[in-house]
Amino acid sequence: MIAFNLSEIREKISSGELTLAVLTQSYLDQIERTKDLNIYVNVFGEEALQRAADLDKKYAENPESVGKLFGMVVSIKDVICYKDHEVTAASKMLKGFKSLFSSTAVQRLIDEDAIIIGSTNCDEFAMGSSNENSAYGPTKNADNPDYIPGGSSGGAAVSVQAKTCLVALGSDTGGSVRQPAAFCNVIGMKPTYGRISRHGLIAYASSFDQIGLVGHTVEDMALVLEVISGADDYDSTVSQKDVPAYSAAIDSEKKIKIGVIESFFDHPKMNPEIREKSKEMLKALENKGYELVPISFENIDYLVPSYYVLTTAEASTNLSRFDGVKFGHRSQNISDLESLYRFSRTEGFGIEVKRRIMLGAFVLSSGYYDAYFEKAQKIRKIVKDEINGLFSKVDVIALPTSMDYPWKIGDANQDPVSIYLSDVFTVIANLCGIPALSFPLEKGADNVSSGIQLLSNSFEEQHLFNLSACLQNMA
């Protein structure tokens, strides 16, 4: 009974062919069948079924009374708070911690009658690009379990890929929704910074973090975005702009200018097969009447260094609260206050989180702040100005999501720098705070995937939905 879009589910419920309880049970059965992929940290089976039964009753009494997301089953990344449910950021540090409140995004899903089916595995504190840095072990790619699903929202992407839910909420700090979506052959989107409230999202790097979406169809993602976006008294950084009715405004025939950063596609480390498939997709758009405009970007070599200087600096500050005093893992091997902090954090955090905390503390330290952090902030401004200049010429910018296909689990564990460099095409959107969407390309060898990435100017998500709807129709 598993369906790929909300409209199909609603039609089947309306005709009496399906109930929400049956649909939810089918997803739970699929979670059980795919348990070896290590997708979920927690499955909310009993309460999901009870909520489905309650919503079925509500619908039977008055079909007009149900919310916009009635029929939608959603997973949430294990960094997004859900009241009275465990949230651990895939870390030993928070094992057993239950949130006292729901994030704004989760609450808005619930208010529109969505069902939250479980929390998904991820890289610890959302730090990673492979989903291997988790206290629960790696999540596996459903298309080929020998391969990573990408990260840090790898569990979110696989939860959709493996058909255990319809849409997943993840978080995207430097590509953490888009890269795993590309590797898992689904659609991933990071909206404009401030479009969705970050209230209830465990912070990694506060000026970069944004809740993002993974789904099968453009229409479902557009609908979820319009539901969970908008002003929020709990987040001072959220935008006060009105939220458009994205789903109702999708126009797959609207022709726009697409800027193509050819130097990215022709990068010396770019996988030739991905390059060819990307250019074929762009050519197909041109044949449908879209204007392709070659554009250049000069600062590619500064993207990854500036991103990791800034995000690790923010992480070292944000994660200072996890010290074993008020909450979090507390070591048993302590004799004084200093040993409490030192051992609790050493035992509670994994190696990648500790690496980034130490790097962030270093770039903020006396004598190095000006040399690293301040310089990286200046580069961020230069990159944003350059991208804004490009948007004066084009509506959307096209570039690869990743320069290669996913690697096998364990292959890159000894070389963290190579993993950092794999983020080169995705960090632009987070440095600039602009929306970005990854659309899947045709699969390559070993049944693994990659994607093409579309960027638009701030708060112009509609361009991304329109263009990706066209690609969806062409697929």
C-alpha cells in the first residue's frame, strides 16, 4: 500500500481503498524489513498507529476538517526535537535525553495532521558527509548497502529512499540534506536561511544551519515547506516574510534563465560520468526552451577552507553546553571539576566532533582569530557578493551536487580532508544563505546515484520548484 505522493494517498483514502492506519502499518512493516540498513534511531510505532486511528476517525466524521498534511507520514532527523521523545544527535553525549518541547517545524507538521513515524540516524551532531560518524553505527545506502548514503542526513535520505516514509526532515549546514539526497536517488532541498525556524534544532553552526527536506516528489516537498515555514517568536533569526503557497504555484512550463558554472562541471576531479549525465540533463532543458547562460565563479578554492573555519568556530561555542553538568553524558571517572569536564566530553563525543571542536577553538584563540576567523568572514562576504552578482544575470544557477558517486563504507575513514573537500559544491548555498535543491541524475555503475544542484536567490524557492517539476516530468 506504500505510495509515492500525497495526492495519490489522499485519493485512495477518499475512495475507501486505503485508511491511514493501514498506510502507517505498511510503513512500519517496511521499517522492519529494512532494519539492516540502520535507518532509524527510534521508531514511534504504537503512537503512530494510534494517531493514524484518531485521524481516520476525524476524517470519517468530517473530511473537510483534516489538515493539509493528512495522509503524510514523516521521519525526523535525530537532531530535531519532538516533545517527550528521545533526541540524541546520534551521540553518546545525549543518550537517553528526552526533549521537553517540540521544534517549531515538528509542531507545524503535527498541527496539519502529519504523522511522525520515527527519528533517523545521522552523523554525530550533524558533523559529517557519510553517516559513518554516528554512535549507532553507519546507515547503509538502500540501493547498494556496501555504500554510504551520504551525510549528515543519511538516515533521513534512506528513510525516503527505502520507502519507510513519504517525506523526511533533515538539517543542512553545508550540504547535509542535498548530498545524501543525491546519493540516494531522491530530491533534497535546503531553503533560504531563516525560511524555517531553527527552534528545536540542535545547533551545529548557527549562521549556517537550516532544516531541510527530502522527498520523492516536488509537489510534496513544496507543500511541506509552506506548512513549516514562517515567522516564529522562538527564533530571532527567522524571516518575517510571508510564506508563498509554493505547491499551488508550481509551473513546470515557466521558462527561466539557467546559469551554468562550467568550471565546476569541468573540475579535474569531477567524475566523467556525472559530468556527462549533468550536461545531458541541461541540454534537455535547453531543448525545452530554457536559456542556458555560461557563467563563471572565481573563488572556488576558498569555499571549503572558509566554510570549515567558520562552522567549526561556531560548533566549538555551541557544543560547550554539553559538559555533563546540567545534562549530557557524565563520566564516572572524575575527581574534581576539571576532570568532570575533561572526561565527560572526551567520553561523550566521537572523534569527528572532537576534531571540529578543537579546530574551532584554535581558530578563535588569541593570535589566530584575525588570521583565520576574521579572514574567513571576509571571504564569506566576497562569495555572497559574487553570487548575488550572478543572480542579476540569471534566475537559477546549475552546478553538480557532488563531484563523485558515494564511496564504500569505511573507504574514507582515514582521510577526513578528502571528505571535507567533497563538500565543495554544496557549501556555497550555506555560506550565502540561499536556497538550493538537488535533483537526482540517472544511476551509475553499482546502482549508485548522484545529482544536479540548482541554486536560486534568497526566498526564490519557487524557481527551484518550477524547474525541478519540469525535470520530474521529463524523467
